[in-house]
Amino acid sequence: MAPASPSAPSPAPHRVVVLALDGVYPFELGIPRRVFGSFADRYELTTCTVDGRPVRTDADFAVTPDHGPEVLADADTVVIPPFGPVPTTPEPDPAVSAALALVRPGTRLISICTGAFVLAAAGLLDDRPATTHWALAEHFRTLFPRVRLDPDVLFVDDGDVLTSAGAAAGVDLFLHVLRGDHGTAAANHAARICVVPPWRDGGQAQYIQQPVPSTGSTGTAPTREWALTRLHEPLSLAELAAHANMSTRTFARRFQEETGQSPGRWLTQQRIELARHLLEATDLSIDRIATRVGFANPVSLRQHLHSAIGVSPLAYRRTFAGASS
């Protein structure tokens, strides 16, 4: 009897290093571990400072990470949480520059809120799309005019550089990263552990103008819930407005105010998310999935999925079906 073949070794965990700067915000400092914490076999998380010494937070305490900047040299992902006060010049801090110089080319870089100021000061956002907290948008543009800033979104994924808006938008971004690394099922699991939605509709615009209105008969939330059960149907603006007992003009305006998106764009986004789930969790054909999510045909599904995430349905399924299981 032939000896059993040795099992393949488990892949090394993805090394995530969080760089805590002086004045770091404690909530955002903890986001990477909170989101990735359920996947200790896949992510190795380390926190460091630029000199290995404690840093103050924007609260009434300091933090003392166990590592200095040397751990940045082995990172697969580097995270820069927000800090205060906000920089007033575009010049980089010498100590931060020296720490970032240790990061290997091609390492994934992620910033939350004012962390984008650090990446921009280092020239890493020049001529690239990015975001930061909406309240700092004009100040950011003044300091870094070469950055293609979009203050209306919750986060921007530009491949190896990702930026998010403030506070809870960091959770949105890290769920997005987890979804890209290991599939929708992993992101949904982490969202449940964090007691947050796996995907938030809209962008920062809904928070700039006013708080999200409370759910009620005069809002569009009941119609959005109704629409989610009927994504396989065409669902015109007139049908949505009729369900909400509004004129199409009033419905479109309130929908934009509440979600930061038009009804059409929101429906497309929900259909893409459902298609991604079905590609990961079922063996339905591409034709069947296109029908189930409300796209006219497989070509339309391919076009929308490629526009959203840059890959075809088959390529997405090959990449994430195993991760989902």
C-alpha cells in the first residue's frame, strides 16, 4: 500500500501592519483587527509606530505598540489610521517618510480618513483617485491638487492603494478588502461579528446634507426593501414611485437624499451584489444568474460586473467560489 501523500502546507498568513501615528484615533486604529480578527489563519496583524515608542491618541490615553518601523519591511498590507491634528502643509513628516521608505514596492496601502494626508504627502496619491472625510475635502484639495479627490464616496479602491472616508467608512473599506481577498461569505461573516451591514448604500453625500431619515411611510426605505425581493423584475422608476405613493420626481429626489444614489444606480448595485453571491455560492449558469438578478441577458451581466469590479462572471467564480465555501 502506497504511503499517503503529504498534505499541502497552509499558505502563510497575509501580513497586515498598522502604522499608529501620534494623535491616532483609537476607534479606527482597531478596525483592521476587528474586521480581520475572525480570520487569524489568513491574516497576521501587527501594530507599530515610526520609532517604536508609545504614541498619544486623540483621547485621554496613549498606546504602546510592541514594534517599531522595521516590521513595515515585511508587510503585505500597510494601514494608516487617522490622526490629529490635521496637517496644515503638504510637506511630509521626516520620521513618517523614513518609516514608509521601508515598505516594499507593490505593498497594498490603505488609509482611513486623515491617513490619506500621509499618502498624499508622500506622493503616493498623485494623479490617482482617493477620498478622505468630507469635512476635510477642500483643505485636502488645497494641499494636494494633483490628487483626484472624490469626497462623495465611502471609499476608493485603486488597486494597490485604497482610501476611505472617516470613522465607520473604515469598516466599509475593510469589509470590501476582505470580500476581495476571500469572498462575500467571509465579508458577511465579519459583518455579522461586527454587527454592521456587509454593504452600505450610497456615499458620504447622504451625511453631508443631512442625517439619514428615519424609516417610515414617507421615506423610501420600505420600497427599497420591497425592491430587494424583486430584483428579477424590470422595476421602473414609475413602479418604485407608485409603491412609495409618491410622484416619480419626489421619489427620485428623496431616494437620492436618503441613499446618495439614483434609484437606477442603486438597483444596478444590488443586482451586482446578488450576482456575486450567486456566482460564489451556487453552480447556477451565467444565463440563470443574469435572469435571477434582473439583467436582460448574460452580456448585460458581464458588462455590469466588469464595469464594477473589472472581471468577467467566469473569472470571478473561479477566484471566489472556493473562498466562499
